[in-house]
Amino acid sequence: MGLKIYGHRMSQPARAVYIFCNHAILRYLACAFPGVPDHWLVQAVALAPKLGRPPNPQVAAEAEKLLCESLEKIETVWLKESGPFLLGNSEPSIADLSLVCEIMQLEVLDEKDIDRILGPRKIVQQWMEDTKNATKPHFEEIHGLLYETKAELQKQRLGANNA
């Protein structure tokens, strides 16, 4: 009997589940406890219109500050060892997959915003690339919908800028 996974590939936890089946409990908790505050979700600005919600720049600004602090900690604590993966490991772990899928959610942002957030984080960028390469071809396949959504949002932004 095979394992059947139900999830949406736009969800970063679901992408990690598809790659290694490690986030099922998080999805259950999110569904079982409605009313989770917006600050736990990356969709405060970029995905809000697509989901029929008004953008919330204040929540987005607070989330970006926390994200930048977290990226600093990832570089200075978790990736300071000699190996390419978290805690200096030579192979990726569930933690690497989980965290990379979370950070990949930034793909839906405008390129200038991605560059502002990840540009200074060369160590994080290399770690993300190493994790992608270690999980080929599954990583790119699973993130396909995310890339499609990014392209769709870019078209919408261009249309809005030209109007």
C-alpha cells in the first residue's frame, strides 16, 4: 500500500512533506486550530490579493524584520560549521528541507524585495543551492507551482505598473 499525500504545492510545509513527508503534523495543527494570527503566514502582502485578502503592510514589515533576524541567526549559528548543511552536516536533514521550503516562500515576492532580504545572505544562498542540488530533481519539481505563481504575480505587477 502506497502513501498518499494531500496538500497544496503553494504551501511551503506541504512542499517539504512532498519531498520527505516531514510536516504532516503542522498542517493538521493549522487546520485543527482556526484563527491562527496572520504574523505566522508569509502571505501578508504578496499572496493576499491572490487569496482574496487585503494586503497587510504592517504585518509584512514586522514579519520581514523577524525574518532578517532569523536569517542572521541561521548564518551565524546553524551554518557556521564546516559542512554545507545545518550544523555542519555533509548531507541534508529534515531540518534543511523544512527550512529551505520556508525560505523558498520568498519566491513570490518582487525580485528587488528578494534581493533586499536574501542578497546580503551569501551563506544562506549557498546553503539553499546546496539543498536544492542534493534533492534534485524533486526540489524543482515540487516547487513548480510556486514558480508558476511567481511568474503570474510578476505579470500582474507589470500590468499594474503600466496602467
